Amino acid sequence: MRIWRRHKVTTFFLLTFVISWAIWWPTAVLELDNDVMLILGTFGPTAAALGLTTAAEGKAGLREIWRRLWLWRVGLGWYLFSLGGTAVIVFVALWLYRLGGGGANFVFNDLSQWYLIIPIFFYVLFFSVLGEEIGWRGYALPRLQARYGSLPASLIIGFIWGAWHLPLFWLPGNFHQTIPLSLFLLQSVALAIIYTWLYNQTNGSLLIAHLFHAASNVTLGVLPVLPADTGGDLIPLWITVALLSVLTIVVAIPLSRTPVPLIRQP
């Protein structure tokens, strides 16, 4: 038996980093402001997951990923949370920020421009998030949960997921350059726990994971929480991450008691 078959998740992580970093690091070192290279690197997790699934499980494994990708029969509340949960947290963070004397302004002051959120959402969904969630939540999460349990699996993925973004902190024009790495890693771990909670509560729906990821990215890009939109002030982002951390504590308790969705083995 090939060694990678006995260490599928480790192989997945290594392959993901090789694919993405082979694209991102040269782009960062050469100081290229290239959105195409950024998007291509984003598809490392999905490319690794699909490649390993094809090699080990063939068409049956790919069909299982496809099934979970379109698993839409979940409660309405999960759609509402996946699409609006992060926005609520950010609005509360901004309210607390203003309450303390902060003066951040919303990015879209002209209400006529709010319609741009819809095309931005679908752009992020198909050209960014689709490259990640099939890998992180579709491939790594169920296998790590089966071995270590939900919370340890979330912590492992959260840290590795955050570290995977490392080249972006040197990529010209990328918002990661304005955020402390420690804060970003904390945010990644907190979000990973929430993703696992969503995944388990929806019986392994990758659709919900994709919607939550896209909506979260759009929210952070539209509302004035990142330093680029607050004049370099990190307080709104710190408050947001603190609120996310509180939410992770709330969901971590039921997370440890919820049965882990099983992968249909071919």
C-alpha cells in the first residue's frame, strides 16, 4: 500500500501547500500585483482534494463530494446564519467601536451601490471559496473528525488554514499586509470551529460551508472592519475576532456532543 494512502490528510496538507505556495511565493517575492495568480493559488486545497479522491476512490469518491456540495435540504436557519451571521457580528463590533468613540465610516455610503454586493458575492463564491472548501471541509475535516473528534480537528484545520495564507502577507496590495499574523491565526481558528459546527449540524453540507465562507469574505470586504477601511485602526477587527471567539465557545459545547457526519465510502 502506498504510504500516502495511510496518511491521506497529511498528504492533502502537503499537496495543498505545494500547489498554492508554488504560485503565491514567486508572486510575492517578485512583487507582482496579479489577481489571476492569487485566484489560481486559492484553488490549491480543492485541486489537492479532488486529485487524492480520484486516485484513492475514483468516480464514487467524486460523486460523494458532489453530493455534499449540493446538500441543500437543511433548515432555513442555517441559510440565514451562513449568509448573515458574520454580518451581524461585524455590525455589533462596529456598534461597540462607535460606542467607545470610534468613527469608522461604511465603505458604501452611497446606498445606490449596495446592489454590487450580489455580483461581488458570486464572484467570491466561484473564484475564491470554491477553491478552498472542497479541500478544508470536504476532504480534511471529516477524516480528522473521525480520528480525533470535532474540536481537535477544528483546531488543527484552523491553524493550518491560517498558516496556508502566509505568502499573502507579502503579496503587494493584499489586505493581509495590514493585519498582524497572530490576529489572523486567531481568527482562522475561531472560524474553523464555527465551520465545523455548521458542517456537523447540516449533516456535512459543503453548500452551507461555501455560503458562509463567501458571505464572511464579502462582509469583511464591504463593511469598515479591516485596517484599509478604518485608517489603519485595528480595534474594529480585534472586537470582531473577540466576538467570534465568544461564539466559538458557545458552539464548542454542542460541537463535542454532536455526532460526526459519516463519509459515504465507495
